Amino acid sequence: MTNPRIVVVSAGLGEPSSTKLLADRLRDATLTALTAHGQHADVVDVTLRPLAQDIASHMLTHNPTDALAAAIKEVIDAEAIIAVTPTFNMSYSGLFKSFFDCVEEGQLASIPTALGATGGTARHSMVMDTAMRPMFAYLKAQVAPTGVFAAAEDWGSASGLDRRIAREGQELADLMVAMPRRREADPFDTEGDAFVSFEQMLGHA
Amino acid sequence: MSSMQFGIFSVSDITQDPTTGKTPSEHERIKGWIAMAKKAEEVGLDVFATGEHHNPPFFSSSPTTTLGYIAAQTERLILSTATTLITTNDPVKIAEDFAMLQHLSDGRADLTLGRGNTGPVYPWFGKDIRDGIELAIENYALLHKLWHEPVVNWQGKHRTPLTGFTSTPAPLDGVAPFVWHGSIRSPQIAEQAAYYGDGFFHNNIFWNKEHTERMVRLYRSRFAHYGHGEPEQAIVGLGGQVFMKSTEREAKERFRPFFDVAPVYGHGPSLEDFTEMTPLTVGTPEQVIERTLSFRDYAGDYQRQLFLVDHAGLPLEEVLEQIEILGTEVVPVLRREFDRVRADGVPDAPTHAARVAAAREAGTQMGEQGNAWQEGARTDLDAALDTGAAIARQAGE
């Protein structure tokens, strides 16, 4: 049996990126907590910066490049997502939003998800509850109760960042074990539950 | 005509020519369309198909008027649509308009039904976009009935009921115009086409081929499921978009300025990337032939191939040249090559004459020039009015 896959989506623009740093810490915390459950997971990184042009083209034409199609497939086929964005003007970055705009309705339903955001100061921390949670609620993901916001100062002080990261990793691992995602049926699979036959459309079945 | 039909279809956009800054008037574009259709017939293409839009910068609001005018000036060309809005048009009016076109063109008319892609058209025509699929299903059920039963009693959710209604004129020779159903990615529409044993058309432009492949595969398997034949016997049409010059370099140089600012894909991916991602082919006639033949790899043997050639502000002379190249250099080779590899038992593209012959054989023809239809109508009408009266009584009227 193959291990469940956790896809880590990070929308950081710098190199090195504190957004990627936070994403990696959340990943490690989740893997540690999974080990306590006696489970393992494979991890796939989806870094959005190299996909920025492809995402813009997709927005204009609905056609994904091979690289973007592969990234979208990783995310929608995953068993869990860790999604981390920098905070721009009180919200997730446009790149982060535009990537998730490539995902169609229902494709992330019920997927265990951990959210994270970075920003210059703690005053931006509301991004978690005003922007990120509403979007993932719309996508019908199962979002962990804790969302870690890391301000620049958090990386240099005993602000409890480690504790918050560990708690969110624990929550994501718990969700993966106790409430794993249910796959949406394929509407093109004529044997599947999502297929609608013509008799059903006519109201005869 | 060979076992496949080849032709052109148009989005009907009025777009500035970015190389000259000139924007054609509606009148120029409409007259240009007629020139395109006549050129298509002249160089041996089989089909001219118009889109339907109800908002600028498009001008194709009135398909049967346009196609009727073209029918009067051509002799062999099949007049079709891509698409006719089954959601917001009254199915009764579609039945009447296209039956009239069928008579005037001596059977050279068919049509492709689609839901349209412009949200506000629904409210403009008094419909709700959330009912899109339901409207497509219900309205076509009525249209189908109007073309196959002389007297129709009907009640649905989205239109006023009909009691004792006869659509006129009856279909020519008692055989309805052939219907294609078009959709990019809604499995319900592939299912609908399969249920009726109608054709399925995928526009196959602007989108990656995976959509086409998935829809055609579903349609073929359900066509067989509903007992219309083997999956390979389903009737499939595809679009495609091309621009040709004698060298690839010349074609790209000439087309690139149009591509780069085009309404659908402009300011997005490069011409090279978009060519990779979608069936768009910009190059030599040989490259177009090779690419088009490859559609068979994911769609199977198919019956109709339409090319988009008049998009994104290309001037009329350029468009006519493209049609000329299609007719003289591309399509003759495609006919030969597709026929060479075509599997046994794959049906020919639908024509009125062949459909009349088949209906005679099967005993499903409604009547010669509609006469028997009308005789049938008189007897059925009495029964229908009785039924209508019974419904009225039941409803307590």
C-alpha cells in the first residue's frame, strides 16, 4: 500500500522564502505527529513562483501548461494539503489565489488542510481568518482549527511559534487519520455515483 | 462528397486588425461572411456553419436569415450552425426556422445545439443560467417531438404548454434536419447526444485536447449503450483552428500579431505554447494536414471537420486565401488520407439524401414533402384536441 501524500503549496516569492520555511516546519510537525499515529506520508512540494507565468496564461485561456497541469493534479489528488502564503494588502497573494482558482468546484472537498501565512508584523495575522479560511471553506476543505501566522519578529523570539506549528501539525495528522478525505466520484465514469443518465435527467429514474 | 465533410465555422467576432488598426463595420463583416461561404463552395468545401451571439462584438444573432441567404446563392454547401442556443431560444421557433431553411435549401441544412457561453444572454431572454443543462434537455425534448410527431401535446417547466400544435413547415421529405449536440466539457450533453443517436460536435479549439477526448469517448460508449450501434458508429464532428502560408516561418510572422492580441487568448501564452496546448496549427498546409489527421488518434474515425479561419481581426482577403488553401491543398489530401485509414463499418457523414433513403428503408419517414404528415395531422389533431379538453377538464377549467 502506498503512503498518503501531503502536498505542500507555498506562494513565497523570495529566495530563501520565509513562507517556504513556515511550510516546511508545518510539514515536519505533521510528519512527526503522523509517526505517533504509526503512519507515514510522502511529501510533494508545489512551489508557485516558477508557475507564475503558466498560472497567468491559464487564467486567460483555461489551458494549463504541462507543468501547471501536473501541479494541479498533485494538489487535487493529495490526501492532505499544507498551504502557505505571504500576506499582501491584508490578504493572500494574488499568485496564491490564482493558483487555487485553477482548482474546480468539488475537487478539494473534504481534504484535510493546514493553513499558514507570513507577514511583516503580527498586525497582518487576521489574513488567516478573513481571507484564507473563507476560501477553503468555499472549496469545502477540512481546515485544521489552528492556523499559524508567522510575523518577521516570530522567527527571532520565543513567541510560541514552535508550539503553534506543532499544534497545527498534530491537528492535520489527526484529521488525516480520523477523517481522511472522501473522493468525489468522476461524472464521466458511467458506473460511478456522479454519472447522470439521460433517464435521470428526464426525471424518469 | 466523401465519407467525411469538411468546412468552416465562424465565431463572428468584429475585431480590429492589429496590423492596420482598421476595424470592419458590421456590414462589412456580414457581407464578408457571405463571400466566405461562397468561396467555401467554390473551392469544394462541404459545410459553412455560423455561431450565435447576442452581444457585441459579435454579429451572428440571426442564423437562419444568414444561412437562407447563403442557401440561395450556393448549390452544394451544407448550411449549419456552431452553435444554436437550445437554452434561450424557443424550441418551437427553432423547429420552424430550421425546417423552413431545410426546405429552402433543398435539404442542405443541419444544426448544432449548444448552451452558449455568455452569462447575461440567459436573463436577456428571460432564462436563468443555473437552469442551463435543464433547459438544454427539456427544450430539445420538445424540439425532437415537434420534428417527429405531426401533432404535439406538451407540457414542461420552462415554456408555456402546447395542445394540438403542429410545427410548420413539416421537415422536408418527412426527415428532420440532422442534429449535432455541442459541448466542451459537460458529460450531460454527450449523454444527451448518445441517447437520441444524434451527432456530437466538439469545438476542439481554444482548449486542450483532453476535453475533446473525454467527451467523445463518453458519447461513443453511451451511443452504443442506447442501442444505436457500435461506439465506432457514432457520429462525431470536430473543430480546429488553422493559419497557413507556404512556409512555417511566414505563417507565424503573419499570424503572430493577430494571435498576440486576440480576444480569446491574446496577452497570454505564446503562439508556440498555445499551438502545443490546443489544436491551433500555424504553418504550412502539410503541417495542417498532419495535425488534423492526428485528431483521429484521440477522437476515432469521425464525420465532420470544421476549421475556424476568420477570427481575431484577420482581413477578408486573408480569410478567403485560407479557404482557398483549405479547398485546394488541404482537404483533398485529408479526404484521401482519412478514407485510407478509415475502419470498415464507420458511417458516412450525414446528408439529407442518405437520411431520407435510410428512413424509407426503416419505415420511419414521416411523409413525402410533408403531405402524409398533414394527413396524419388531421386525424391526430382531433385526438389531441380531445386530450387537450380532457386536460382542461381535469384542471377544472
